[in-house]
Amino acid sequence: MGDRAKLKSSFNSAVNVRTDELERISRDILDHPESGYREIRTAKIVADWFRASGLEVQTAVAKTGVIGTYDTGRPGPHIAVMGELDSLIVPEHAHADSYTGAAHACGHHAQIGSMLSVAAGLVEKSVKINLIGKVSFMATPAEEYIEFEYRESLLADGEIEFFGGKQEFIKLGFFDDVDIAMLTHTGGETAGTLGVGGSNNGMIGKTVQFIGKAAHAGGSPHLGVNALNAAHLALAAIHAQRDTFRDADTVRVHPIITKGGSVVNSVPADVRMETYVRASNVPAILKASSKVDQALRAGALATGASVRISTNPGYLPAQYDERLTKIYRHNAASLIGDDNIIELTHSTGCTDVGDVSQIISTIQPTANATSGNGHGIDYLVDNYDLAVIKAGKAMGLTVIDLLCDDGAKGKHIAGVFKAPMKIDEYLDRMRSFRSDVTYEE
Ligand SMILES: [Zn+2]
């Protein structure tokens, strides 16, 4: 086995000669955003790049996902390095698709770049011959939990079961023999830093339909049942619950109305809402979810409307492995200095990396390389060297630590990690969240 410092320096040099290409790919994805389970062009870029780099490639995994396999040919730990293919939909964003409104307002284009940077360094021959085990580069679809109607149609057609891409990867068995997973998300903390640790809320998603009765809105509203008024009262009733949520549970409920009626001179008879119910732990999600259902039913009851509440499994809370974080932190510090590594706190946002973190040792560091508000019109990656190159190097150097010296560190991390649940328990848990109930008036 070669000297570890030499291995790491060969890895860094191999990435250095491809920095322009890696940044260019990220910017190209930025300019061609595609939302979840629609990432056709983005997936092709990744698949072509994997092929050209000599990885074995699987495409159309969970509809649009791609896996590139890096196999040393020697048995050992199996690591997943992930990047998310999908964009959000933010039509006013500077890099939005003018037709679909899709936009990378969450920086996922840079994640793909950082994932490819890891591969660019590891494929270097002098690195590969000194490692054991396998790395699966997973370009996962649909991390943003959006477009419920579209995903419900995919569900009805049997194309997917879960709204999140990594969840589908888990269901399809692609995590069955994976020991360790990592992904770097962009972030907006102190510029120039890499963030480690932290945790994320989990959530469930709801699609809600209030069904009233149409009538002439001016001439005979007394003959109608106003579904918009039912929704209005339900929103007020949800707000009335807020001080009953415990601070420690970090509950977030934020409904939107996706259809407010049909025409202005007819009493609204079909009003639709979507909401998340988020919290730091599953019991709190379920408790808040039942309060939201009560509020929705109250709005319907008060107006004489019916309400259909469809609840879909969302994402589980994320908890990152401290032992793995320690190894990553050391490598990140070797690139940007220990003073530029920051400890993350709990985030009330959610991710399907949370689901992965419930079954295997996982980290999701952040590359603080952005300006503007996450998910807003002004969110931009403005430090590609950090978000793509250094973020990729920090993960790649961590992979080297895990897979060199006969994989001693990788085996240790995987061996001592206590997964909160096994994969079949995870799938049962997720399926238990699903319900579809109509409360008739
Ligand atoms: Zn994101």
C-alpha cells in the first residue's frame, strides 16, 4: 500500500487538471434546470461523463437517476457519493427556464459538479491501485418535494412509489450493500467555509381538496357551498395551533393554495391546497399532522363542504454520523484551514438524505458558497472553486481515508454505526404514513 499523503496528493492533482471542465458542467446544468423526475438532459450529461471516465453506468434508475460504479476489484467497504439532479421551480430566478420556470435555486447543479470531482480524482490509476472496495456515484432525482399532482400521477402509473429520488433508490435495493454515504449541499453560512454536522427536520406532505357546490356567485350564492371559505377557515384553524407546537420539536407547517376556484362569478366548488408538516422527530410530525387534519375538517364542517386529505410519506429527520464527520473535517481542513470549518446546527428544512441517514452512516456537509435566499429568486452559487472543486476534494480525500490501508477506517465506521432502522423497517415505516381519506358533509 502506498503512502497515504502521496495518494491524497495524486488525487488532488488529478482533480486540478480538470477544474475548468468540472465547473463548466455545473454552470451548464445551472442554465438547463429540470425539476424532479424530469431530469432527462441533466441525467444524460452525468451518464456520458461517467462513461467517458471509465465507470460502469446504469441509467433510468428511479425514472431519471444515474449510477456510475467505481470498482477497485478488491472486496471492501461500499461508499455512495451522491449528487442531486433536480432543480426547483422559481420562474423569476435569473437562470430559470423560460418555459417551465425550473431554476437551480437550491444549488443542486454544484452538487453534481462536486460528485464528479470525487470521481475525477479517484479514477487516477495511482490512486485506484491503492484502494479497496467500491464507490457508487449516485445522481439522484427529485430531492425537492414539489409538484405533488405530477408525482401522484407517476405513483398512479406505478412509475414511482415515493416522491423522493433517494427513497426510490433505497426501495429498488441500490443501498442494500452500501456502508457509508455522503453528499455536499451548498449553503449560505459564512462565505468560504465548509459546514459539518448539524441535523434536519423530517416531514410528511399533504394534498387537500375542499369540495363545495357551485352556484351563481352574485345571483344565488345561497344555493352554493363555498369551498374557498372552507379553506380560509382551515388556514386560520392551522394558525391557531401554532402555539401548541413545542419549540423543541421545531414544527413547521406552511400550506399553499394551488387552486382557489374556477371562475370568479361561480361559488368556488373545488379548492386545493398542499402542505408540509415538518418536525425534528417522527412523533412530533404525526402529532402536528393530526392537528392539521382537525383544522382542515373544521373548515369543511363550518361551511358544509367535504374535504379530501391525502397524506404522503415525506422525508425522515436527518442525523449525521459524528465519527464520519471527524474524518471529513480533517480532510476539509487540509484544504481550507481548520478556522474555515464551521459546525452546523439543526436545520428546519428537510432532505431525503435524512432517509439515507436512518439506515447507514451518512454525512451532508455544506459548501458555503452562495448569495441570496435559498429557494428564492436571488440564490446563486458565487464560489464554484469551493462548491464544486474543494467540496469534491474534501469528500474524495475522505473516501481515500475510508478505502486505503485495506479499508481499515471504512470497515470501522461501517461496523460501529448503529442504524436507527433496517431497510425493510424503513420501507414499512414510510408506507405507514400514507393515507387518503374523504370527510363527507
Ligand atoms: Zn437542496
